[in-house]
Amino acid sequence: MLVVETRGRLGLITLNRPRALNALTHDMVIDLRDALRAWAADDRIAVVTIRGAGDRAFCAGGDIVAMRAAVMGGNIAAASGFFFDEYRLNSLIARYPKPYVALMDGIVLGGGVGVSAHGSHRVVTERTRIGMPETGIGFTPDVGGSWLLSRGPGELGTHLALTGQMVGAADALVAGLADVFVDSERLDELLDALERCTEADDVDAVLDSLADAAGDVGDAPLDLVQRELDAAYRGDDAAVILDRLRASAVPELQEAARTLAERSPSSLATTLAALRRAARLDSLDDALAQEYRVVLRLLDEPDFAEGVRAQLVDKDRQPRWQPPTLDDVDPDRVASFFAPLTDAERARFDTPDWSPQ
């Protein structure tokens, strides 16, 4: 499921589950972590690159269906163990001592963002479709998504986090989720050049030359309505935001209102709170620790199992959220998701508090 190889000075990792859109399993997370640790200490490796097998997806996230099955089967510790190791991997990527080049070609969702957007060099193509769709399954953007999206221009990240909208290369660049555009037909050429790189400056030069040759990535659709997004998404009340979106005459905001009306109300309130809190944190690791607490609590909430059922298991697209509206969401309960884990919770989830390693 993970192909690990060396080519010259390049350490190349391929997520190899194309039929599953290269979704991450726990074993893949562990194997990726071990490969990165080994290459960090190997002087023969100058650059690390990660890509997805096939031409449809880089990585469609973690195996959420398996997480749901574990929770519903009473093995919540298996789910918590996955997130614990996944977040440590995200932290390792962000702190990696060598150039880490992520080829974000095709679909990039959820956990796929975590193993790409924290890297030092993030490449998108004309096929890139990137998003954090967690509010549609009763969950919340994690893998450091709250850190990344809370630091985008204006309220663009808030829009992406609450709606789960997938965006192309241009918007990904504007949102700070990627660094450079390279045409997909030149990715093999890019890999060949990276094999000969010996330091970070070489990687920068290779990417600059290929990006210049790739041409203009085009307009960023959401950048064109940035002012309207900023006005609609300000503040800490998801219900107020929804009202503003509904009242807007801008088509993109009207579409956002329709999308939010279909998302888990609890997830919307929790995600907005997570973004606002993450904006005040000092580091990605602080955000990951916060996300870990929230995610473990959300595993226990009915909307997670119901959202995955509706979107990925039965695929009827008719989730029955509890509670059903934003007005019914208890703000005290949302706030409780961010509290430190209790001794009883640590025992039940069979986990310590999260910390980087």
C-alpha cells in the first residue's frame, strides 16, 4: 500500500491504493513515518517526494469507513490510535529537516492535506481538487487543517472549512495550501530533476523553472469574492454566518448557504470554534493537540457515525443530524470538546494526551 524507493539523491514515496483513491490506512501512516525517519538520518538522501498512484488522486484522506466500523464495534481505541499516529506524522512532516516535495495531483482530501500541505514544497496541477469535507460527515477539519485554514487570507479558510468545498490549483495557492503550479504532464520531468538535487536551493530552482514553463494557472474563483466572504464569515456564531450567506445576492455565497444547511450543525459550530481558537495558538503542534481532543470527543457523537453512513456507506446523502439545526446546538457542549482529556477518557480511548515526537 506504500511504495518506498530511492532514485539517486531522491527518496520517493508513492501512496499505492489507487482504487481507494490512495486513502490512508494505519499501516500506511506507520510505514510513511518510518521511511521519513530513516531518510532524515541518511546523508545519501537529499530530497523526499510523496505522490499518489494513478492519475485520479493524491490521497482522499484517512480510511473513515474503517474508523466508523471500529467505533461502532466498540473498539474506539483503534480509531484513537490512528489519529494519534497520524498527527505525529503531520508534525514530523512540518518539522522535516530536508526538502519535502508533495505532488498534490488529483484529489486531495482530509488526511491527504495532512501529508502534503505541511511540507516545504507543495506542488499542484491542473487536476488538483483539494478540500477538507469533514463537516459533511459529522466531523471537523483535522490533521492540522484548523492551523492552515485559520491562517488563510481573510475568511477564505473559514469558508473552506465550514462548507468543505473542493477547490482547484489557483484557489489552493491563494489559500496558502500550496506553493507552485506545475502541469501534470511535467511531473515525471520534475522527478527526474529532483533525483539530481543536493540541497534545498536546487529544489527551489527546479520548481521555479518548471512553474515558469507551465504557464498561468488562471483566476482563483474564490479570490474574486474575497471581500464578500470576509463580510459573511466574520464572527464566532455559525447561525449568524448562515443568515448572512442566505441574505447575500452573490451566487457563490448563496451556494455556500445551501451547503451549510446540509452539514452537521454540531460540526459547523465545533469547526468554527476550532478555527478561532487555532488562530490564537502559537504552533501547529498546539493546533494538533487541540484537534486530537476534539476529534476523540466527536467520535463519540452520533453525527460521526450517521454522517459516514449517509455519505460513504449507504450513500443515501440523507443524514439525520442530532441536533438538527444550529439553533439547537448547545454552546457549552461544544466548548467541552476543547477541554483537556480526563483520566476516564484517556483510559477509555487507551491514549495519553497528544504530543509531538
